Amino acid sequence: MSTHAPSAPSLQRTRRPSLTARRKAATELGIARAAAELFAERGPDRTTAEQIAGRAGVALRTFYRYYRGKQDAVAPLLADSAERQRIALAATAPGTALPRALERSLSDALSGRDEAARESLLWTRVLLRAAAGDAALRTVWYRVHRDAEESLLPVLATLAGPGADPLSVRLTAVTATEALRVALETWAATGEPLSGTQASPAALAVRCLRELTGGSEP
């Protein structure tokens, strides 16, 4: 696979979501935060969908309109870092070497550069700790990263350029996704801060990426 992004125009910017889409996203996030708070306070086993809906200020039928079950409700928080990684890769400047683009995307996704990113990372830590004793919550975590892998494929195919081997593109998506997942799991098990150390999420993710790619640097 080519190691450089094409010199042609970069990926098209996505249009700003409609007001309806933004309201839907806000409702989903509100439910996700309520679920995360209750999981932290009581644990997933002792939390009900009714309690989550009440904490979020929505009707139970609204909860089920968005989510199949209580563990599914935290998916937006668990998926946030992977989505930031995808957005960062999609914004890669033409001509950037792909290994460097991958490292930058991980750093951008996991450095907690704004309040929303910091919040999702801290909630991810809480939820991963809760997932240690909850198989359904672990399933949501793994599904989030499977979906992230799929969402990276078209982005990486564009960056790899015409004629790129589809298998190589898929393996790159797996590598990038696994680096992020393992880094978050490793960090969540510690008391390390979000930044400033070699055990921060961003530093761990770059290390994982280099290990998975044979230790190469961009």
C-alpha cells in the first residue's frame, strides 16, 4: 500500500448536520451521560432502563427509541474517541505520509484537547472499569470498535491512493482501531492523567501503533 496520501484534493468535508440531527445527537448524548452516571454510582446490574430515562429526563419509550438496552446507551461515549480518530484521518493534508497520519489521528483523538473530548475519555475509563464485571457492556465496547474499523475503510482507501491492495487497507484499519482500543483499556486500568506522561492515552496509542507495525516511525 502506498505510504503517502494522494496529492489530489483531500476527502470532501461532511455537511453540517441538520437541526433535527443535532437534536437527536443531543438526546442520545444526554441518555448516554445519564447511563454512565448511574453505572458509576450503582453498577450496570443495579441500574434499569427506567432509571436511566428518569435521570436523562426522557420518557421510557424515548429511551427505547434510541437504544435496545441499558448497556447500549453508553455507546456514544465509548465511540467518541474512535470517531475523532476517523475525523482526524479524513482531514489529513494531501501528501502526508500514511504512518504519520495514523499517529497524528491517534494523538488528536486521545489528547483531550477540548472539554467534550476530555469528558468522553474520563467516562470511557469509568465504563471500562465497570465492563470488567459486565459481559454486555464489554460486548458494546467491542462492537463500537468493530464499527469504527468499518468506518475507517473508505477514509484509508482514499489516503492509500488508487490501486491500493484492499487487504492491506483493511489490515491498516484493524491496526489503527486496535491501537486505540488497547491504549484506552491500558490507560483505564491506571490512575494516569489524560496527558503529560508516557502512560497517557495518546502516548500509549502511538506506542501500540508502532508495536503493531513493527516498531517503525513515520
